[in-house]
Amino acid sequence: MQFFYWLVLLMAAGIAVFAIQNSSAPLLTFKFLIWNFETSLIYTLLGSAGVGILMVFSLWIPRAIRSSMRSRESKKKIENLERMLYGPSPSIEKREPSKES
């Protein structure tokens, strides 16, 4: 998991350096149907990276939730099977103090 964090940090640093180095680039023009968009290369790069991150999260979050639910169900099944195999877990029962006469 720590490797993943380092990889993300390196990618973010690379995107930032690339955007800063290309900040003096001329404006880009995007044409889509009847619309024309003019924007800087920096905004295009950062927007593309942001959309990519959102797409990854939209695919990753449902899988993580399903995995968590399966894990929780598996732990409950294991506890039930252990309870069936070994019996109920020993607990300290509170006894009433005996009245000695």
C-alpha cells in the first residue's frame, strides 16, 4: 500500500513539473460540435488528470465497499463456525455472594 502512495506522489509531481514547464505554451483550441473552447495547456493537463482520478475513484469505491462487506460477512461466518466447533466462549459469570450462616 505504501508503494501505491509513493507512485501517486511521483505521478502528481511529474504532472506538476510538466504543467509548469509548459506554462508559456500557446492557447489550445478545442472544437466540439458548435462550441469552441480556448484554454491554456496547464488547465488542459490538470483537468485531464482530475478527470482520470475521478474515473479511477468511481471504479474503485464500489469494489472497495463490496470487499469490505464480504470481509465482514466472512468474519461473522468464522465466528459462528468457531462457536459451533468450540462452544460458546467462556465468560465470567457473576455469582451472587453466598450467604454463610
